[in-house]
Amino acid sequence: MRSPRNAPTALESPRGPVSAEAATTGSSPARALRERVVGATAITLAASLVIENLVVLAGAPAYSAPIKEVLAFHEGHPVAVAIAVGMEALNVPLLLGFLAGLHGLTGRRGGHAGADWSRLAMAAGACYSAVVMTYAVLWDGVVLAAGKLTEPTPAFELAWRMHAAAFALSLPALSTTLIGAALATHAKRLTPRWQLLFGVAGGGLLLAAGAASLAVADGSAFLFVGVPGYFAWIVWVLATGVRLVRARTADRADGAMTSEEE
């Protein structure tokens, strides 16, 4: 008399046995497509962030600049600000799509390692997106008001300071997003250890700058503490995207060589 199998480790298919892991995570081509889509989204997000910062940093006044200089810049460069704000609107769905894709990838790899960090990254990314939208709306108000003013007014200065405060408050949310995503992807072996350390260090700098949001809104140079962390975020996103795309390409090449040998 044969006893039933309580925990099968493989399923039969026309091509041969399929492992339990493969049965629960989907076929290899499907996994490859998912990882390539997430990787392409990450690369697009990183490229958009780079372009946006090249536009913004081209002569834009610092938050510590005299308010007359702020008015003069926004009066003379409405197109540059419009491009930057428009790219923020593009970055939000790219960011949320990237984080949702990462959450799906970490969940499909099984186990609980990294799952909580992935959820934290998604929640923080949603908070960051909301604050960034406030930052962009206030910036719209600044540039629209600048086109109708000849001298700065208290209301104009208030809008500029609130714009700066929104940027400062976005830094802790971005810090949490970066740290959570770095820990989640490393736990699932999607990224190497150097990316984990790079992400945690960059997130720490962003958090330190964001903690001084009042000072940053008032024009403090403490903002520059977070600048390396912000660029670390861009590098981490780009490196993760490239790794996801290249890893799947390498897997397909290895699979093709194996099929030819058989």
C-alpha cells in the first residue's frame, strides 16, 4: 500500500518536471518580462530625474537667495519652470510604478525576507509623491505670480518659502523610500551589497537634511547635506534598473545555450 505524497516538490509538464518554486512564481519568460519592465521603468525614472535637475539647476536661485533675485529668475524663465513641473508630473507615475513592480518581484520570490521593507518603500513613495505634488503646485503659483509683479510682495515670498518647505519635507519620505527599497531588493538578492550600503547611506543624508526642514525653508545651507543623498537615489534607481534588465538578458542567453546543447 502506497502512502500519499503530502508535499510534492515538482510538477510534471510536457517538457519535464517543473520545480515548486517555478510553479508558484510563474514561467521563466514571464518573470523575465516582469523584471525587464520594472528595470526599464527604473531607467526611465532615473533619466527623467537627471534631465529635470539639469533644467532646474541651470541658473535657478537657491532658497537663500534674495527675494528680488527669485522674482527676476521666475519672471524670465517660466518655460524652464514649466518643464521642471511637467517632469514632476511624469516622475510620480514612474516612481509609483517602479515601486509597485519591485514589490511584485520581491513577493514572487517567496519567503518573508524583505516583504515588510518593500511595503514600507511603497508607503513612503506614496507620501513622497503627495508632498512633491504640493511642491510643484506652489512652484506653479510662484512663477505665475512673478509674471504679474514688478516688485516682490509678502504673498509672493510666502509662496516661495512654502515651496522650499515642501521640498524639505519631501526629503524624509524619499529617504524612507530609498532605504526601504534598498533593504527589500538586497534581501531578495535582486541587488548586490554595495547597492544596499549606497542606498542606506544616501537615505541617511536625505533624512538628516529633511530633519532641518524649517531651516531649509528659511534658506539654510544645511540643504546641501541632502544633495549627495538625492544623487545617490538617482544612481541607485539607475543601477537597479540596469541590473534587472541585464540579469534577465543573461538568463535568456544561458537558457538558449542550454537548449542548443540538449
